[in-house]
Amino acid sequence: MASHPENDGPPPPLGRRAPPCVLLLCHPIEFSLLDRPLPDNFRFLKPWESPLPLDDFLSSADARPAEAILTNGRAPVTADMLRRLPGVRLVFTSSAGVNHIDLAECRRRGIAVAGAGDAYSEDVADLAVGLLIDVLRKVSASDRHVRRGLWSSEGEVALSSKLGGKRVGIVGLGKIGLKVAKRLEAFGCAVSYNSRKTKPCVPYPFYSDVGELAANCDALVICCGLNEQTHHMITREVLLALGKEGVIVNVGRGSIVDEKEMVQLLVQAELRGAGLDVFENEPDIPEELLALDNVVLSPHSAVFTPESFSDICDLAIGNLEAFFSNKPLLSPALYQ
Amino acid sequence: MTSHPQNDGAPPPLDRRPPPPVLLLRHPTQFSVLDRPLPDTFRFLKPWKSPLPLGDFLSSADARAAEAILTSGMTPVTAEMLRRLPGVRLVVTTSAGLEHIDVAECRRRGIAVADAGDAYSEDVADLAVGLLIDVLRKVSASDRYVRRGSWSGEGEFALGSKLGGKRVGIVGLGRTGLKVAKRLEAFGCAVSYNSRKAKPYVSYPFHSNVCELATNCDALVICCGLNEETHHMITREVLLALGKEGVVVNIGRGSIIDEKEMVQLLVQGELGGAGLDVFENEPNVPEELLALDNVVLSPHRAVFTQESLSDLCDLVIGNLEAFFSNKPLLSPVLDE
């Protein structure tokens, strides 16, 4: 645990000091949507309650006591922010990804980082599989067809495609990717993967190059995090390698895929379809996608279940309490 | 194999006799959708090409030559029809269900019956799971939300509900039901079932009464066939026992559920949601359902994948060839 810059030894434990100040970078919707109160053994600083814009608030005297920052996946924690809040020793993000946090700066300053850990991985994996089934079996498209009254008049929707036997390539075989793989096996899919490096003790074939993975698969499921290496990793070439019958599902981050190229290929029918929970510029969706019947669009809601939110609330509180009691973090994220 | 009523011994094999006449009650869509020709080793009698109405056609000399009947789920094979076609020794149906065939009369007359066997069960199971994920995680509803611009306009969509940990009751643990169970286990669901009788070698808890099953479950997946016992088996009481958060998925037959009652409960918010591939009066869907966001509607297409239809065509031809070569049927309907 990092020492407080103004002390020599470890800080006093939680029960014997004033409630630590925690800066909330965004509304804690996981708490509010569940009607759960914030814990009262912390003092939460809420920038939106100040008349000052966020930037000025961070430089104000009100913000300086902050010893921890709570953020979600959208509000970045930058080097500049950390410079202005020298009291901060812990950053907790309620997101699965940590690409919005300047991890290098945190390391330099001895700031601990905690994330969502395993809280979401089942829900995200479930949605990934749900999106794949939807695209292959045209579930949402058929539902639209029926709601428009077309079942009676125009007869059948076009044939759909069986899941079993499909070769599915998982991009990023982490916590989420492994759960996707396990589910797909139950449907009789043949799973392979691409990751930074091979995973030991995993039965699935490994491809070191994502283009090669695509060439050998009928569908790709993007489960990795966003970083310098994965940004726009799914290029036009990768999608062309996936082929005209290929399906892409993205539950990672929008910018892992070259969205402009993907949209073009979908419009030109160079891909069978796409199931997307994430986009490069949320909540804006490329207009062309709205006109396509073979895409399923999800408003970055892979983690939106009461169960996941409840786990995140527990994890936020648990990590804060652990840190300020000089105990190990529940879900440290600094090593990603 | 049953003997031909006019012979003493086994009939001559396929290649040493004129093509057996097979009465086609309707052109099988599985063949036409795939652009697959009917095999020329058989002589298909096509009533719709005759100027006579079906009733009269069946009494004609043409029809009386029939040694087999090929039907789909839409056209019944009645005792009366069988009486008029004494040469028929085999009935092949392209459907998964048998409710349109007088199986008892077939047995009385020594007529063999072949059905769709296992050709569809994976695809039907996949769709059942896809519908359950869709209802619980609001996949189609979110897609609608995004397409009408509400993500940018109104913000986050509603919370869904996690699959893992849900208690799912399978009604009818046959070929399809068992496959649904296996898939749901991969998502961390707790599976139990109701069937005519308990299945040996199956580890899931058995409930002899479907209402008791509903009381102990968060979702029901209807996988059984339609017959006298299962007609309107899912009553208002069963749905109320399932509860306000309960979800029903039906990939069996519409009339297994008391549709009128189910619709009312959904409209009144007494049932959490429904994923339906079948309805009591297809292709008519109760209008009230079209206005609900928590139902997913599928136009009875659980079997409409390239792969299933192709397998089915192979199976139909295979059964006809096997029978007329005095070999065992590939997918016989056996006494249970």
C-alpha cells in the first residue's frame, strides 16, 4: 500500500480517522439504479453539485482533500488530474476496461488501481452469445418482421444459419473470452482464439495473428480490452478474411474495430452480419447501420443487470474499505 | 417391415421395381426453399396438379396406387385418408410434431411412420436459448431503442436480468429439451423439468406437476409435443405460479399454452416476459403482443436454417429409400 505523501508510516485505519474523501467523477448509477445508498464511512465529493465546471472544480480547495477517485469507463483519469490531486492514492473504476486511466502515471505516483474484476464477465459473455445467436438466427429481424404484420402477408423471412459447427474465433481470451468459449462449446461451436500470447491449459487452437484467426473462422467475438495494440486491430483486411458469410460480435470497445470500414463492408454485403454492444463514438451510431436488417445494436449495456450492478457496488465499497484499512485490494487492476 | 397387402413375402427392392408412388400432400417447402429436386427414384403424386379437389383425388385410381405418404405439419393424415389408400405402408412427415397424423390408425393398419428425427433438435434448442437470452437481457428491445434514436436522446436503456443462477424449468425433456438443458447449464442456470414421467440417467430435479415446476422456477421453456394431455397445459394458474418476474419461452406448439390467458397476464404485468416461436392461430399473433416491449416474437421458424432443412431433405430421402429397400427407417416413430 502506498504511504500518504505527508506521513512517514501507514495512514490510520478506517475506524480511527475522519471519513476518507472520495472524488466521484460521474454519477454512481450502479448505486442509484439499485436505490442503494453510498456508504457513510466515506465522504463523497460530487463535482456536479458544484457550480464550477469539472476542470475548475478539480483545481479548487474542495477537491484537494480527495484521497481516492471513483470513475466509470467513460470519465478518464488523466495525468493532469492526478497532478492536481496529490492526495489521491487509489483509483477505482466500475468498468471492466482500464484504458481510460493513465496507468503509467498511477505507477509513477504509487497510486493503486482497482477495477471491476470478475463482476461482469458472465453477463458480458451471455450478451456476446445472445448477440451471435440473434445475428445468425435473425431473432430481432424476425421480431421486427412479425411486429410489422409481415408474417401473414409476405410469408417467411430468409433462411438463417445454424450455430452448431460454426468456427468461432475469440479475440482476447481473458475472463470474458473464456466464458464465451465455454458457452459456445455447449452449442457445438468450434472455438479458437487470438490473444497477446497463448494461454496455458486451454484446449482451443491459438492463432498469433488475428487475420489468420479470421481466415479460419465463421465468426469473431471481440472480448479484449482497448489499448495501443488493440486499437483498430480489426481492420478491413481482417473483416475481408472473415468473409461474406462472416459475423462479427463486439462486446469489447468500439475502437478495437475500424468502424468506418466495418460499416462499409456491411453495407456492401461483404459480411453476413454484426452484433455490436460498443461503438467508436457512443452514443452515436453510424446511420448506415440503422438501415440494415442483419445487424443487432445494443446500447453498451452488456453489464446492465441488477446482479452485475450489485456486485460492482459491493466491489467499490469493498475495495475502498480494504484500501483504507491497509488490506489488499479485492480487484487490483494495475497489472493489465 | 410390413408386407405389401397384395404380396406374401417382402416387396422387391428399389432398383428392381418401378418407382414407388408417393402421395405428396403438399410440396415440401424444405426442398423448394433449398432448390433441391425431389428424388427421381420415386413417383410423386401431386394432388394440387389435379383438377379434382383433394377429397376426390384421394378416391381416384391415381391416388390409390400410393404406397407412401409424404406430409408436412400442415396437412393431416387422417384415418379416413388411410382407409381410402389401402396401398400405403409408410407415412413420412417433415415436421417435428406428430399431432397431424393419426398414429393410432397407422399402427392398427401396420403402417410405419417416420418423422424429422433429430434433424431439427439442435436448431430448435438454440433458438429457445436465444429467445430466453433476448427476453432476459432485452436484446431486441434495446435494438429497437437504439434504432429509434433513444440512446442519444434519452440515455441508458433499462436493466436486463442475469441468466446465471436463474432456475429454468423445461417442460418436456425430449430430444430438444435435453439440448436446451445442456446449453443452459453452460450459462450457470439451474435446470429442472416436467415430463410425462421421470427420465432415468438424468440429473435434473423432476417435478411431476407442471404447476409445481413453475412455482420453483424463474422461467419455463416449453419443448414438448402437442397432444391431448399437453393441450392448454400451461394454464393461467401455471403462469401465475411462475410469477411477476417469470419468463415463458415456447418452441413447442402454440396450443400447449392457454394463449388468451398468457396475453392477458403479460398485458397486466403479471408475467415478466415471453419468447414465442409458436402461436395458437398462426400466422396470426394476438395484437396486444405487438405493443409489448417484453416479448420476443418469432414466426415459427425454429427449424429454418440452411443446415436443418438440408438435413431434413436427406432424412426424407433416406427414410423413403430405406423403407423401400427393406432396411430399417432412419427416424422411425416408435411406441413409447
